[in-house]
Amino acid sequence: MNKKTNLSAPSIVDVAKMADVSLGTVSRIMNGNKSVRPELRLKVFKVAHALGFVPRTQVRRIGVVTGHR
């Protein structure tokens, strides 16, 4: 989880660190870019799931996050 508190939702930075990939790689995967190797994509998705990571766009869709876009 991120350094703010133990109750904070995991961030894309947390996923990148745990999966040992760059922030850009996680971003490309979460945005559906197909240029990332399938095995790396699977690794990142497994880490994201294990951390309970929810991409911000999904959070916005369900109305949890409010504010400016």
C-alpha cells in the first residue's frame, strides 16, 4: 500500500513497485494498450488484484471519487 496510511487504497505506484515494472507499463496495461507482453500483463493484473487495486477510471464510474476531472 502507499505510504499515506495503511487504510489507503493501493495506487498505481504500489502495483508498479510490487510487480517490479515501471509506472508507465502499469499505466499502459490498465489503459488496454496491447503492446505489453501477455505474460507481463498477467503478472501486473495478478499483483493489482492481490493488492485490491481499482483503476481510478473505474472508481469514477461507480461514483466513489468526486471532484475535478
